[in-house]
Amino acid sequence: MEPHNHSSLAEFILLGFPKVGHIRGWLFVLLLLAYLFTICGNMLIFLVIRLDAALHTPMYHFVSILSFLELWYTATTIPKILANLLSEKKTISFAGCLLQTYFFHSLGASECYLLTAMAYDRYLAICWPLHYPAVMTLTLCGKMTAACWTCGFLCPISEVILVSQLPFCGYNEIQHIFCDFPPLLSLACKDTSTNVLVDFAINAFIILTTFLFIMVSYGRIIGAVLKIKTAAGRKKAFSTCASHLIVVLIFFGSIIFMYVRLKKSYSLTLDRTLAVVYSVLTPLVNPIIYSLRNKELIKAIKRTISRKGGRASPTHH
């Protein structure tokens, strides 16, 4: 018996948004604008933090890495979604589908770990302010960032290997907006219960462990903030954490429903909606949340723009 044969299924068809009909063009424009804003917003935050010496602190280091990560996270899926909205041929090769799935999950796992590192940073800063400068050095930040990326890129390897061994035959239409493990498993022509169990175990460990760690950190932060005697002090402490907590709740809220489950799918519509939330909406709102809620970052952006403007304008004597 032949273990598997991919020759009859060299490519998949990504159905994307099959029922949008006449609003396909509007959906393309909306998604393109969201993608351009995501790129520009996250690139601006990354560059401003890197160029402004006043923001060379652990907290802003993690914010800049998150913005950098979001650039790659969106690049794995949105360009292909945009191309499929315009094209009649919505195909993707078997290898291309596996690569998209791997990088999407690698970067997603890296984001889980990075958001956890950011929560730990805020916990130390608020709960242990005297020890914070000595503990949270830029060297430690660099090591934590490297660990987040390394762990993130190691996590999906076993899942990808297991999927690559599955036989796919006949029906090749992926009922999703991009390649992902659940819709891929539904196309395999053999029992995939082992794959579903492995996916559940890995995703539950990564997502729930990091989410629990973040929630415990914020529980302790809230407890410490409530002990601050002045209202101004409480407000300042809460404001530094509020933006991070909003990002965490949007991101984790959607991925928990999508990936921590023993079913391949709840409903195709729900899966697509959740996918839009964590692949498009979260990277889109990150620049808005971090810039609009952060006076230091807004001032740094203005300083950077004014410096560039000053250099660009000719000097008159």
C-alpha cells in the first residue's frame, strides 16, 4: 500500500469569501486600505522607537518588536487574500499552502510569547519598581525577544510534518480565507483524529499557558495599582497597561475560539470571521491603540517628523 500520493492534488483552491458577489471590489479596497494602514502604522512605530533615544527602554523595545512582528504576520496572509479577491484562479500549491500555514502559526505563537514578555515587563515595572531597572536590562530584553521568536518558530513544526504526511485526494477546495490546519485536515482522505489531538494539545499549551500568565500578571498589577494612594499615580500606572491589555483581549479572545477546540470547525462563517479578527483586525488596531493612548509615543513621532522636516528644509542666511 502506498503511504500517500500528492500527485493528484498538487494544488488547492482557496475559496476565501465565496458569497460576497458584487461587493467583492469594495471588500478588496477595504482590505487593501487596512493592510496599507497596518504596514504604515507599525513601520512608523518601529522606526520612531528605534530612532528616538528617549524611547530606548524595555517597554518600548517590546512595543517595537511587536510592530515588527505584525509586519511579517500580516504579510503571510493578506497579500494572497487580496490577490484571490481579484483573480478567478484562486489556487495555491501544496508546498505553498504548508509554508503559509507554518509561517502564520510561527508568527502567531511568537506573538503569544511576546505579549507574555510584555506583561512580565509591566508586572516588574509596577510591582517591583525599585528592582526593575536592575532586573529588566536591555540585554535581558534582547534575550527574551530571541526566546519568543525561537520558541514561536519551533512550535508548529510537528503539526506541519504531520499534515505533510496526510493523503489528499479528490476535493481540493479550502473553505477558508487562507491555508490553516483546521480546513486542511477537513480535506484529508483518512482519519485525522491524531492530527486534531496534536493540534489541540500544542495550541492549548501555547495559547492557554501564555494567556493565563498574562492574566495572573495583570491581576497582580491591578492589586498593586489599587494600593497607590494618589489618583494621579493610579491613573498613570493603569494607562501604561491598558493599551497592552486591549491588544491581549482582542488577540487571545479570537484565537482561543479558533484553535483551542477538538472539532475541526464550528461553522465556516464563524471561522472566517475569527480569522479576519486575528489576522487583519488585531495588527490594524495595534498602531491605533499604542499611538492614540500613548502621549510619549505621540511626542516622539512629532519630534522625529520635525527633525526630518528640519533637515529637509533649506537653510536661509
